[in-house]
Amino acid sequence: MPTPNPPTFDPSGGRAALLDREGVRAGVDDALSRCVGELAAELAATHPDCAPLVDATSELLSGGKRLRAAFCYWSWRAYGGDRQDDGMREVALRAGAALELFQAAALFHDDVMDASDTRRGRPTAHRAFTALHRDRGWTGDGDRYGQSTAILLGDLALIASHRELGDATAGLPGTIRAGARGVFGRMQTEVTAGQYLDMHAQVLPWDAGTAELEQRARAVIRAKSARYSVENPLALGAALAGADEVAIRAVREFGLPLGEAFQLRDDVLGVFGDSRVTGKPAGDDLREGKRTVLVLRALDRADPSGRELLRTHLGDPHLDAVTVERIREVIVTTGALDEVEALIDDLTRQAEDALDAAALGQPGAGVLRELADAAVRRRA
């Protein structure tokens, strides 16, 4: 059967132009380039053999949508940030770079835990270093070498994210600095807890009940993805603009449902996305055994043969293209895909209503609405 197409959104034109407004992408990329340069200098002074760590970090940071950085910057603008204030504008952009560095840390670690083979169309770090070990004829366990190196890469990116935010906010008033660091720290705790909950969910027995499993899946979405992809970047930008907790709560009410819709879109793409656009093999989420809302609803609504197909093959790393297509057919015919698309639409409407209620300033509020649309209508 033909693979359903996700809602159309130009991944290279519309979104690229949106993220380039007011030089956000260029400013964040400049900050990241400087961070990588500083890391390279420190590692070179430690030992020349550390050079591959710089290359791997630079490669991962060269990709990405920069949506988290954009949410941070445009929230800062919506809460009164002045683009003519070069000093504060640089702080907002460097905070965006800190978010990108934290995401890099999460991806390095996540790919190891998920045993992922590709990231953005390239071998994941642990696979690349395993291959390096093999090609050089080194002794010992190549897989363990690759995994250990990827964990250390994640640690380096995490250290760099803390440095960047700390250095960027060092000269700010104490209340603003504390507010920004509080948001950033809370975000890291939530993501780590969400990663554990995700890992834990994969080992629970299927007879726990699909309603309970879906409840857990949505808790994972909120902790692991929604808050760190959208809600906390928005809160960070607001905090940098000097917003108090009451004002920040308003943008959180916009960010949480939007972040959940963002991840649900990711889950749909993980099954139905075009690998040439997503940079990951088609059906990769099925091979990793992710118990997403999409899969759980299909499991709940499938006939006995469809349920058996899902339970037997979900999590099979050797899942072939034919079986992927059979699972896709079950997801579509059960109505699970349509239900998740409707849930994405409902959460997006909740987010838009919350943004309207927040009555934020322009042009920030308008761009945040466009970013919301981009986040849920993307193809990668």
C-alpha cells in the first residue's frame, strides 16, 4: 500500500527562511563555531589523539533545525527583547547555542541507548568510532570503544552547554541570571528523567494494558521531548527578557502542548517519513521498539493477526522493508494514524489559543506562531 504523506511543509525553503530572520541561525552558528574552536584548542593542548572528538562534535552540530534556538530568541523578542541592544541580542543567541549543545549531548547519549545506526543521514558517533577502531586494526572490543567514545562526546557537549550559558549570562543582573540558569537546570533534569522513563517503558510487559502504556508514553513525550524542545527554550528566552514566573507561565502553557505535538509528529515521521529527508532508515522507530502513541493505538485497535504482527516485530533490529510496510498498513487501517494526526491538530490548537491569551509583543508573537506551524508540519 502507498505510504501516507505527512502534511506538506517545505523543509529547505519556508523553514530555512523563517529561521534566518534577524540573523538567528547565523548568530547561533557563529556561537557554536566559537565553542567548537575553544574545545579544539583545549583538546589539542591535552593530546593530538583527541582530534577525532572535535571532528565528531563539529559534524553533529553542523546539522539540526535550530528550532530550539529560534524558540528561545523569538520568545525573548516577544517579551520585549530589543534587537538593537547588541549585548542582550548576543546573550539570547548564545543561549540558543547552549540549547543546541545540550541537544547534541542528548543525541550522542540517546543514540547509544537506542543502538541507532544513523543520525541525519550519517553514521551515529558510536558506529563511526567502532568503524574507526576496526579500520585501524586496534586491539580490544570495537563496539565498546565506539559506545564509550560516544558517551564521552555527550559529556563534552554537556560541559560546553553549561559553559556557554554561564559565560553568556555572567554580566546580567542576578535575578535574570538566576532565572535563566534555573530554567536550564530544570530542563536537564526533566530530559534525563524522561530518558529513563522511555527506557523503562520499553521493558514493561504488553499486558500492562494499552491505556496505561499510552499514559506512560505521553509522560515520556512531555518530559523527554516537549519541555526541552519547545517549552523550556521559550521559558529561557522569556527569563532573559526579565519576565517573572507569572509571565513565564503563560508561554509555558503555549509551549507544552506544542512540544507534545512536535514529538507526535516525530513519531509519525519515524514510521512513515521519507528516509531521504529524515536522514534515518524508513521504519527505524519500529526497529528500535519505540512504544509511541501511534504504535500503542494501533495495537489497541488491531485484529488478533495485526496485534501479533506488532508484538512479534516491534523492536526487531533486523526488520525488513516488507514487514515495515505490513506494520504501516496495520497502523493506517486501524485508524491509529488518523487519530494521532487529529491529536496533533488538537494540541496545536491548544497551543495557539494559549499564545493568543498570552498577548505577547510583535514581531515575536507572530514568528512564534509561524515556528509552531513549522514544528508540527515538518517532514524531517
